[in-house]
Amino acid sequence: MVEAFAVASGKGGVGKTTSTLALGMALAEEYDVTVVDADTGMANLLFHTGLTDADTTLHDVLRDDAPVFEATYDRFGLCVVPCGTSLAGFRDADPTRLRNVVATLASETDVLLLDSPAALGSKSAVLPVVLADRVVVVLQPTIPSLSDALKVQEYATSYGTGVAGVLFNRVRDDDDIDGIETKTARYFDGPILGSVPESAAPRSARRASEPLLAHAPDSVAAHAYREVALALDVRAGDSEAVADRFRSAVIPDTP
């Protein structure tokens, strides 16, 4: 079985990478999980997982300089495929090769989480959303964030990618979460998976180069992410059929 989720947002700063790893670690209690940093221009996953000294990254794979297994690392109960951070690596990478990367990984895991770019301005940015079976949309409970996230849904559904649900992150006590949830339920196809409160724990985890659930497993935020993972219904897809679909995916034009 395998299902690929793109973890996406319409803007940066909403805690998308933190959310990707937290969901990955929570799901790893039941599934084999692989997390891929598909944000090839603004990679962050390596900073969150202590992999800044990784010899091989997704950039090398997308340049066709290495097979994907050489860029795959066992970290915190997950298989992690980090991306490099150099401009040269981004410039030389061929984003279309991500199709074969995801297809190869699909045969070795139950759940694929693609940490996706925050904006949809290039092929490298939109391809993870197009390749995924469904998208988990991460947003803060504000009208501008909701508006940006709706663009992600619009683009995803136009390419046949479903919406697994919406995750509210960095929720503060003074946010109008009830009002935003009402609007979200009206406009989004997927369910509201849950809300993660603003706290110092994710920032502390980033400074320690550890995922939140490893660094502060008993924090309120960590408990909230576990509840979100429970609400995410993972669907069993046939690995070979899914891999074939990835390999033949249409390369989208930029939005």
C-alpha cells in the first residue's frame, strides 16, 4: 500500500515543514513513512532533522548524479530525503525527475509526505501537488492565509489531486478560530483535521535540529499533531499502479 500526500500552504511562515515532520512521526507509529523535501528552492527539512552535513541530497538526485537511495536517511523513525540549499544545486536540478524519485520511493513505503514549496510560481513548486494523491493544506487562522490556501486547493483539484484536509497551525488565543473554521468548512473540499496552538516548543525543536515530536513529545503542540494524524484517513493504494501514475504524470505549466 502507499499514499502520497503533499503538505502545502499558500504562503511561507505557517510551519509547513514542522507540520510535515510532526505528521510523519505520528503516522510512523502505524505506517512506514518517507518524508521528501520537495521544496527544492527553499529547503528546510535538513535543518529540522540534523542532516545539514548530508553527503547526498535530492539536488544530486535531480541532477541525475545519484540514485535516490543514496539521498535517503533513517532519522527519528522516518526515511528522510533532504534537499540541498545551494543556488547552484537548485539551478542544475531538473524538477521533472521528481516523478521517478516519487515512483521509486512509492514501492518502499506506506505513506509519502512531500514537503512542498509555499508558492506556486514554477514547475518545481507545483509538481509535488500534482504528483500527490491528496494534499494536506497548512494555514494560519487568518483571512489572508485562507485566501492563499484556497489557491492551493484550486490548483490541486484542477490536476485531479484530492484534498485530505486542512490543518490550522500556530493558533493563538486571540485568533477568531471559530469564524475561520466556518469559512473553511464552506470553501474547502476536505475536512478540518485539527488545530495546533502557538507555542515555544516548535521553535526550540528547530534550534535543536530535531522534529517537534522527538524534541518535545509531551508538549501541547505535539499532542495536537497526533490528533491531526489520527484524523487523517490514509488510503491503501497499489504501489505499482501508483508508481506508474507518478512516472507518467503530466508536467504542469506554471500557474
